[in-house]
Amino acid sequence: MDNTASITDIDYDTIVIGGGIAGVSIAYELAEHRSVAVLERESTLAYHTTGRSAATFLESYGNAVVRALTRSSREFFTSPPEFVDGPLTADLPLLVIAGEGELDALHALHDAVTATSNKHAGTVRHTSVALIDAHEAETINPMLRPGYTDLAMVDYGSLELDVHGLHQGFLRGLRRRGGAVMKSAGLVSARRERSAWLLEDAAGNRLRARTVVNAAGAWCDDVARMFGAAPIGIQPMRRTAFMVPGPKTIPAEFSAAPRTMTMSASEDFYFKPDGAGFLCSPAEETPQPPSDANPDDLEIARAIERLNEATRLEVRSVSTSWAGLRNFTADRTPVVGPDPVVDGLFWFAGQGGYGIQMAPALARAGASLADSGGLPVDLLEAGVSAAALAPGRTALAA
Ligand SMILES: Cc1cc2nc3c(=O)[nH]c(=O)nc-3n(C[C@H](O)[C@H](O)[C@H](O)COP(=O)(O)OP(=O)(O)OC[C@H]3O[C@@H](n4cnc5c(N)ncnc54)[C@H](O)[C@@H]3O)c2cc1C
């Protein structure tokens, strides 16, 4: 083994581990000023969580930092750059419904969302959030069972996203900037040699880079250990999704109504129209080790019960189901920044249940922190801070 690596032995300025939405988006941004390669363990990119999402953009979802990053990503989605094959969005208002026992949860959500809206009033011009009564909720989504909903919150600014188009767009942009993508290239070891990292993949290929970005989703803590860094406590949480056929009789009002994403205030189910059927989820958060996640039949049965209680979907069968891991930190905020101890290791982790909708702004945040140590002005103005994203923040020290 060569122990005399000098700066001239560098293959890439930066190697990004992980070819999901996190990896390709930050790789694209970094490639503006650096030579960049993405290493992906699977033979297909976006095979894990990125390929298994519900494809929604919900500014009312997640904590204040997540919402700020989501708001700051809106323009990218609605007016994508030329290297992305648009359009990436379709209108999909979010309806959060409260049945019996869910009013407190609904009011808490509404208070949190409107508090953020007031604080950053200049940047939420697209979002229109309101509490509405049962009648209005049932008019917006005629698939709701009359009499189930007590009160609801509508967010007219929510969108449906083309996740594949977004991922492909970042990939195209990365390649145009000279970036490389290596599939079936799972990182198995990392060794510091002078001012560079020597990386080895499962096939024995070796690469050198000055900086490594850890964008390995559920495996971020495992990857960190390869660099001798302390894990930050990423907890993968399984979430199941499934498709059901539409009911035998679709109410005429439904065909005329706008498509909506409908979620219970206690987040124990959601559904949205998808083709001729509906995409549904029990919205569970079941802790699991990193893995190729499988759907949970018991959770599906529970969700069907809830859906049949709250809606007129008349769910009797499931056409297909899948699951993915949503990867959370202790404070449910992503981790973006240099490792506090290990030189040349940069975290881009903990995207949770929002990694698609935040991707454009989070990637800009990551590249800016990597390049200059600071955040772009628009993200600071939107309420994001480097401290809130920092790997060394106290909220992560459990
Ligand atoms: C059911 C469900 C619904 C969701 N709905 C939404 C939604 O509507 N909107 C939204 O914004 N978000 C949603 N999410 C969350 C979103 O999908 C994630 O936040 C996002 O996909 C995370 O992307 P990622 O790149 O971090 O992870 P991944 O896509 O999992 O990518 C990580 C990659 O790293 C690779 N890797 C790991 N270890 C190594 C190694 N040693 N060497 C090389 N490669 C490695 C893996 O193979 C993997 O491809 C949902 C998630 C689920 C499960």
C-alpha cells in the first residue's frame, strides 16, 4: 500500500458517499468549484429511501428549520433550472383533518405553522394556511366520510413533486459540471494519508479525496465510524406506503374537486390520489437498524381500518406496498457541516421525512458551509442558521 500520498495523488477534491437525493444534490452544488465523485453501493441510484417517498412538498410539515428549508426550495421546484426537465410540480393542497380527540394536535400544528408564517412573512407569499370547518373540508376532499371530521387545516401551497425528475436533474447538472458517479461502489474502509482520505470500495477500488461528504442516509453513522468519527445518533424509522384501487363508485363531486393530500392530525394515516387509485400510508415511525426496509402488514391493516373510518375509500385490497427508512436525528433537524473532530469529513445527514422537499435549499446550504463556512444570505433570512445544522450541536449529544 502506498503510504506516501501527496497532494498530487488526489483523484477528486470531494467524494460524496450515497447516490440518493442528498448525495446527488450536494454533489451538484459542490461541483461548481471542485472535482466531485459520488460513490453509491447499489447498482441503481435512489434505490433506498429516495425511491420510496410519497413525493409531496408540504411547507406545513416538520420543525421550524425544516419548514424554512422547504420554503426556500419552492422556487427551484416551481421554476427549475434549465438542466432539470420540468415541470417538477403539480398542485396538491394539504388537508389535515381532526376527528374525535385530535383537536389539540390540529391547533398545535396550526399555531406552529402560522407562527413561522408571521415571523418570515416576506417569504411565505405562496402559502395559504387556514383552519376550516367540516363542511369546507368535505367539499375540498369529497372522499372524506361525512361527519368524521370535526375541524381541519388546509395548506393551499402544498405540491406534488416529480422525485425522479428532480434526482435525474441533479445528476445531469452534476455530469455537466464534470462530476463522476460510480455505482456498485460501496465504501468499506477509509484511511487518512497526510491531507487526503484513501477510500476503498467493496470491489477493492481505491480513490483519494481531500474531503468526503457523508450522505449515506440510514448508514451515515456506519460510514462515520469508518473515518474514526463519533456517530451522531441517526435513527432510521421505517414508514410503509401502499396503493389501493379507487372505490367502486367515485362520488361525482370527487372527480370535479382538486386533488389533495389528506392526513390525520395525529399523523396516523394519510392518502392522496395516484393514477386510478390512491397512495396511502399508516405513517408509522418504527425504529429499525439500517436495511432494505420491508412494508409491515399489521401497519397496513391498521391504516385500512382508519381509512375506512375517516373516508369513503372503501379499502378492501392492496395492489402494492413498500417501505423506506426516514432517518432522524434527536432534534429532527438535518446535520450539515464538518465533523467537529475528524478532518476532511463533512456530514450531510438526517433528512428525515423531508429530504426531497428540502433538497434544493439543503444542498445549497451544504455546499456553502463546505466552501465558506457560512450559509447563503437568503437561507439566513429564512431563519436557518449554521448552528442549528452543526454536527457538534448540543441537541445531538444524547
Ligand atoms: C414512505 C416514505 C414517504 C416519504 N415521503 C416524503 C415526501 O413526501 N417528501 C419528502 O420530502 N420526503 C419524503 N420522505 C423522506 C425522503 O424520501 C428522504 O428524506 C430522502 O429520500 C433521504 O434521501 P437520502 O439521499 O438521505 O437517503 P437514501 O435515498 O437512502 O440514499 C442514501 C444512499 O447511500 C447509499 N449508501 C449507504 N452506505 C453506503 C456506502 N458505504 N457506500 C456507498 N453508498 C452507500 C445507500 O445505498 C443509499 O442509496 C419519505 C420517506 C418514506 C420512507
